[in-house]
Amino acid sequence: MTARHFLRRYQREISVAAAYLLLLLVLAIRAPRFFASGEMKDIFVSAAPTLVAAIGMTLIILARQIDISIGAQLSICCIVAGILSQRNWPIPLVAAGTMVAGLAMGAANGLLVAFINIPSIVATLATWVILLQAKKWWNQGEMIKGLAPDFQWFGLNQTAGQWAVVIVAAVLFVLFAAAVRYVAAGRAVYAVGSDAEAARLAGIRPRRVTFTVFAIMGVLTAVAALLAAVRLPHVDPKTGEGGFELQVIAAVVVGGVAISGGRGTLIGVLVGVALLGTIRSALVFLGSQAYWDKAIQGAIILLAVASDAFYRRTQ
């Protein structure tokens, strides 16, 4: 691969990485205390659940689908994890039970989209509403307290627990990055997103691929819920309601994954998660209001979709 071809192929990823480096440079000049306060470590810990969910969302969008129900799924999985821990289940069983709940919700979305042929945005919007209302009826917004001692930070001290959260996200990232690049099932996701009919003629089953990526999304959302929940001594049932799905989708599309499917890399998604995860803290250190980060995320999604449309038009 020539340098020119490399730059053209990974133009979005390189641009996002350059933007992130520019942001860090601005912070180093305007707010050097950002790096001296341990803020970067806190950003990595906070971004770990987003990265795990973004891996699943990458597979969904590569397959030319979308899932806007993951915020509600995250809330449900947090509640499940809290209730299981409250009943003194050991953390491995809490994790397994939570992932089963996530798998069930993801598989339900996959069934609606892949086999009943409901458009993914309609299906996941419906499940988002259903899950939110079911959660309110089930939990009524009450904090889940009295958790087992091995729940917060996986039973480790805070420093070790923070590293554990980051390591879990990093290991999952490496595994999925290798899988989508070198494993046939990973390449099948790209094929279905590029042209489902051509993929079918090549022996790939698009419906099965679509169902599988939604099921994986559910499991990864459950893992993200665990990584978010273990940071506190109680479980907040409102976790995931503050625009989690917007943050994840923004990270994926700004990282170079085409909203039209079939194009993008997890390396770009990693940089997108880092960029968006840093923006909120950067706004505070630069003397701006943190709530602008939601507006920035929306603008990023709009720009990414517009640039993707422009790219397809020029091909």
C-alpha cells in the first residue's frame, strides 16, 4: 500500500487523530493543570463503558443498521447487576447474569430487524420506549443499595479497580479489532453493510449476520453497564438516560465508520471515543460550560453524516 493510498483510505481516522492531538496541545498551552490533576486517568475510566458499547455499535453500523435503544438497555443491565449483587451473588455470576439480560434484549432487536424486517431505527426506537417504561414500573427510580462487598471496583481497591475497568475495555477492543480484520465472520459484517445482496450471492447469510451483531451489541452493552456500575457503592437506575446512545453513535461516526455501512475501523472509533471523552473535561478547564458537549456531539454526528453523503456522491 502506497503512502498516498494509505492517507486516502484512512483520511477520517487521521483527521480525528490530528484533531485530538490539537485539542491536547491547546490544553497543554491554555490549561496545563489538566495533565497534572490526574484528569486523563479519570477520562479513561469514564470512557471505558462508552468504548465497549462503541465496539458493538460499530458492528451495527458497519452492517448498515442502527440501535438507539442501548441507553435503556444499559439502565436495565445496571438494575439487573445491582439486584443480583444485592442478593449476594459473587461478581462472576453477577456479570454472567447481566450479560444474559443484555443478550436477551439485543437478540430481541435482532429478531425484529433481521427476521420480521422492521427498519432498525423503528424497531430500536420502540424497544427503547418499552424498556424505559418497563424500568420505571419495575424499579421506580430507587437507588439499589446494600450491594455485595465484591461489587464496587470488583472487590479491589479504587486504584486497582480503575485499572481493571480500563483493562477489560482494552482487551475487548483488541479482540474485536482483530476479529473484524482477520476473522471471516468479521469480514462478513463489512460485506453485508456494503451490499447485502452481493454478500448473499457470495454465500453469506445477511439475516444471520444482522441478528448476530444486534445480539453482540446487547452483550457488550451489559459489559458496559457493569463497568459503569462498579464505580459506585450503589446502582443508579438512571444510568444511561443522559444521552448515552448519542455519545456512542457520535464516537463511532466521528471515528470514521460510514453511517451507510460497510466502511470504517475500530482504531478510528477508539480515537473518536477518546476525543469525545476529553471534550467535556476540556471545556471545564478552558473556562466554558460542560453542557455544550451534548451540542458538540450532535454537531459531530451531523457533520459526519454529511461528509459520508459527500463521499458516496463523489465515488
